[in-house]
Amino acid sequence: MKQLDKLLDGNKSWADSLQAEHPEFFSSLSKQQNPEYLWIGCSDSRVPSTQLVGMLPGEMFVHRNVANVVVHTDLNCLAVLQYAVDVLRVRHIIVCGHYGCGGVKAAMNNTKLGLIDNWLRHVQDVAEKHEQLLSQIEDKHKRADKLCELNVIEQTINVCQTTVVQNAWDRGAEFAVHSLIYSLHDGLLRNLGVCITNEEDLLTARQQTWNESRP
Ligand code: CO
């Protein structure tokens, strides 16, 4: 119970095999990181950001929380975002949700789980905004899947409305903010077709979500 043997053994063999494949890997990576991507995803253990895109350490800066929510007062997420945009100067910010998200399901079903209900309230806000659209979907799994997609898009818009992104665009920084969703069933990512690179794109995306929320 007190031992972490499995974890430490796993780490040893992972480091050994990486070292064998790329002898300079750890020595060069320990000097600096230069990732092109910021990933904002769900904490779900089945959605391992770097692994599922086949990237190595150093290639992706990552922030994960339950249901990949971006809240304008979440200092943790904002600090990650600011560091990624202003210091690392990433080229792509990816908000990635996943079908079958437990957080989204709990939000949709109004399940009482404790403190986390407050966090999932943000997903319930998304569900309320899109209630007309969601209520037309009879199958509850399909409805949950649709809410997973809508949540990703709304959180992508939230990223773009932070002072971090707004200020970066004002000074001419170039990067794109994307919406992706991952399927636990086939291990594949799908692009939800949102790619925001400036204020004009943001306005279009916002308009689209409002139009879709009133079918
Ligand atoms: Co999830």
C-alpha cells in the first residue's frame, strides 16, 4: 500500500527506452522547452494529451481540469495560458473535450457529487444556453455527446475572450485557437471546425454559437 513500485518501475523503463532511442533526449530537453502547442483538456485518465497525439516531452504545454472548462477567474488556467502565450509563444492553443465525459454527464443529469458541482455549474450554463438545441435530441447519449461538443466550443471562445489572448492579439501575436474532441471508442481526435486567429474570427464563432442556440 505504501509502495509506488509499479509507478517507479514504469518510469525507469520509460526513461531507459527513450534514452536508448534518443541518447541526447534528456540532456538537451533539460536545458529548455519550446512547445508549439498548448493543450487544455479534461483530467480524465483515458485522455492522455501528449500520448494520444504521439508527441514527446517538450512538444506540448498542458493544462487539464474536469470537463476542460475555461473560467475567466480561474487563476490556475489563466496563468498557464499567459505563460504559454507570452513566454513560450505557442502557435496553437487546443481546447480538447471528449465524448463520454463524466463531468459533462454529471452536469447534464444534475448529479450531486459535492464541491465539484460548483465547477460543473459552468457546463450547466453551456447546457442552458443551448437548451433548445439539446432538447431536440431524444437519445440521452447523443444529447450528452452534443453537449461535450458545445462545451468545447464555448470554452474555446472563453479562451479567446481572456485578457491574455486579447492583449496578445492587440500587439500582433500570431496563434490559432482550436476546438477538438476525442473519442474513447476509437482513440481518434475530431476537429470541430472552429479555428480562431483574431477578433473577427471570434465574432463569427460567437455569432454562430448564438445562432445555433436558437434553432
Ligand atoms: Co472528461
